[in-house]
Amino acid sequence: MKEYLPYITAVVSVAAFCFTAFKYMHSQRIAQANKRFEQFIKIFEWVAGRTAEGNPLVDTQQAMAIYQLGEFPEYRHMSLPIIQYYIEQSSGDPDDSLFRAALLKTKARLSDYA
């Protein structure tokens, strides 16, 4: 048994290192996902036309926020119903208006991921 002790020690050390590395990478992935979701929520505040403090945004900022939603396809199940709501609310606007064009293009982009 003594002749196998160095090998056992090496295997246990490698296993401990692998476990620690896996745990670190997992926690980094979770932190990155949380940060990305926080960014998504902030963009959604802008889509609504207000900052987190309640200050109104100009139309170009709101349209830019809508286009940014296309960068978050993993949340399309939340984005698409809201985008559809705003499309219905802006049905009287021409399709090439700044706000409506942003909505239609972003909806098409997110629908491509489905």
C-alpha cells in the first residue's frame, strides 16, 4: 500500500484542483448571468420611456433601447410579448416611424432565434 501512496496523493490533489476550478468557473458563470440580466432589466426600463429614477427619455434613446433588446435573445420569452404590446399600441403610426420601426425590426430579430 505504501508504494501506491504517492499516486493516491497525486490523484486526490488533481481531483481537488479540478473541483475547485469547476466551482470557480460555475460561480463566474452565475455572476455573469446575473450581470447580464441586470443589464437587460435596465434596458427594459429605457424601453418603457423612463430611467430608473423616473426621468423621461427622448424618442431616440427609447428606440435605441428597443434595438438593444435584440442583444438578449435568451430573454426573448419576456421581450416579445412586451414588444408586441408596444406594436399594438403604436398601430396608428407608420411602420417607418422611429419607435415602430425599432419594434418591428427587433421583433423580427428575436423571432429568428425561436
